[in-house]
Amino acid sequence: MEFILWIVHVLVAATLVGLVLLQHGKGADMGAAFGSGASGSLFGASGSANFLSRTTAVLATAFFLTSMSLTFFSAQVKGPAAQPVGQTVPAAPAAPAAPVAPANDADKSGAIPN
């Protein structure tokens, strides 16, 4: 189920990106809007939503729902790797400390340097 959801999610995302890139921006005709009788609007006449904008809205909703579903699936506890609440993992035993070698021959005698 989760694998199919991933496939749908990736396909919806790719299609959504393609549809957004195909659409004509509102500010693209801003230079022509001044003095061209564009219904008194700075960015031109805003008509009803066309097929591309409606499809984009549907795909955006589908992307949101698949994202939420994938989040739900990933939040579920899976398999024996999960640790029950309240139990602690035993710590690994500490390694014995290695002896410190003297820095030079004078230190081997045990004499305190001046």
C-alpha cells in the first residue's frame, strides 16, 4: 500500500510541476494592461478558472493528501526495531585504558624535571 502511495505521490508531483510551468502568469501581460482596456485591472481581466487552473487545484489537493498519508504511514511503529517506552538499552562495557608511554628517555627514570 505504501509503495503504491509513493508512486502516486511522485506522479502527482511531476504532473503538478508540469501544469504550473505550462500556465500563463498573471503578471505576464502587465505592460499591455496599461491603456489596453483591461477591465480596469492592473493585471488584466480575471475571468473564471480554466481547465489548467482547476486541474492544478485538484492535483495540489491530491499532493497534500498523499503527503499526509505518507506521513501517517511513516509514523507507525514497524517491526522489532522499535523500543518499548520505558526500557533502556544496556550500555556497552567501557574499553580498558591504554598505558601512557613516556614522552622521552628522561621521564623513564622517574625523576621530577626541574
